[in-house]
Amino acid sequence: MSAVSTAYEQTGRANQKGRTRAALVDAARALVARGEVPTVDAVAEGAGISRTTAYRYFPNQRALLGAAHPETAAASLLGNDPPDDVGARLDRVVQEFTRVIVETEQQQRTMLRLSLEDAPADQGGLPLRQGRAIGWITEALEPLAGTLPEEDLRRLVLAVRSVSGIEALVWLTDVAGLGTQDAVELMRWSAASLLRSALDGHPPTAGSLAPRRSRGARGAGLRGRRP
């Protein structure tokens, strides 16, 4: 949420403003679910709220889409009574992660496309740029903290993230031609295979972990499919 919208929503009549914001977000999600990328104007019209009011909550389209993205702020995906076995923990997290991705695929695709566009100053607020899945996977692999060296564990976390999530789903379905369920099962298998390899003494190859931008991959296979 932007500083402008946050300041506005926290001043007076908080309950009413909360309802107004929720109506705008719901209207945005409805448009995205139909395969559209909503503008603030379109969302205001769909929610029956004035454009002026809508812009007080969401000063631009990027702020609106960030708020309309499926809820990914959960601190954990392990749920209640998580298993002790690291393989079971990882599989539970990957299953829950992929479930959310599949159920909200159109919204996820929209945010993936935006995250690949050239707007570095704006990308920090996008859900896909906040590394939330890294935290979930790291928690799943916590039992390995005393088994694998810190750098090896970090590489394993990144490797698992690279074979799961919306990016992997898009490639497996759009490029490889798999059905959604087959793609999900392959993501689970890939994550488990990486874990087994690391436990067998073959962690991902050491190298620089500094992030790099792949220009050639930008936008590849991201033409949104309607549900």
C-alpha cells in the first residue's frame, strides 16, 4: 500500500474507508479474473465509487494491482502441527504454495508480467519482488540448519523456489504443454528431488547468488490464458 493511500485511510471514519477500499479491491479482482488488467477508473466504475475517491486510495494502477493481488502475507504455509520430517515439511509448503498459485492464476500472471516490466522504482512493492516464498521455503527447511552449511542451505532454498510458483507454472503449461495438475506434480517432484540431492551430499553448485536480470526471458510465455 502506498504512503499516500495509507495516510488517507488512517484519517477519520476508518470503518467506512475500509469498506470503500475493500469494494475497490473486490472490483479489481473481478476484472482480473475475467482476464483484464484493470485501471483505477474502471475499478471505480465497477465499484460504484467516484474516480476522485478511488484515486485517494490507489494513486496509480500499479498500487491498485498490488492490493488486488491474492493474499500472500501469510507468515507460514506449514499450518498447524507441522511435521518434523524435512521432506514432509517441504512438500506441505510446496503443495500449499502451488494451490494458491493455481486458484489465483490469472492474478498471479498479471503480477508476474508487471514484475518483469522496466519500472525498478515501482517494483519493490510488488508481491513477486518481496521474496515471501523464500521465507516459506526457508521455514520448511529449518531442520537442516545444523546439517547443511549456511550457503548450501541458501542455495537449496533458491533452487526450490526456482522450480515452484507462477513462473514455473507458466513455463510448464505454456511452453512445455503440461496440464495444470501435471505441472503441479512436477513442481512437487522437482522440489523433493533437489532436497534429496542436497541430503545425499550434492547441494546446488556454489556460485554467486547476486540477483541478475534476464532480458531475454522478459515476457516469454506470459500471454495470459483465460481460466
